[in-house]
Amino acid sequence: MLIAVLGLIAWLFVTNPLLVNPSMVVSRLEADTLETPTLMLMAAMTPWLFLMCLILLAVVILFAFTAVANERRLIQIIDDLAADRGN
């Protein structure tokens, strides 16, 4: 999965660097060579991308709490089985 994400980033750098290269966007803005439709699209999509990143972060945190709770439950089962064998 990580290799696929890195491959996607590399592919975007080659095919559409405005999506992943902030320095190119800044240089294009300073040179006033960024097309108006592209600028409008980027301005419209930025809030959505930010919200999706926050939702993704929330899901990762939820998965982490779920994994910790599951780990506690399994450790308790192991401790109960070890206590039963000791008696």
C-alpha cells in the first residue's frame, strides 16, 4: 500500500505537478501564469481536501482506539486462561 502511494506521488509529480508540488504553484502564482480555471478549481477543492484529511485522521484514531481495546480484551483472556491453568 505504501509503495502504491509513493508511486502515485511520483506519477503526479511527472504528469500533473500542480497537484503535489507547492513550490511550483507558488512560482506560477508569482509569475501570474496559473490559468484562472485551474486556480478556481484549486480554491474550490482545497476545503474539501482538508475536510477529507481530517476525516481520515479521525478514522485512523478510531482504528487505533479499537485496536487497543481489542488488545486489552485479548490480554485479559490470556490472563484468565493462565490463571485457570495455575489452579
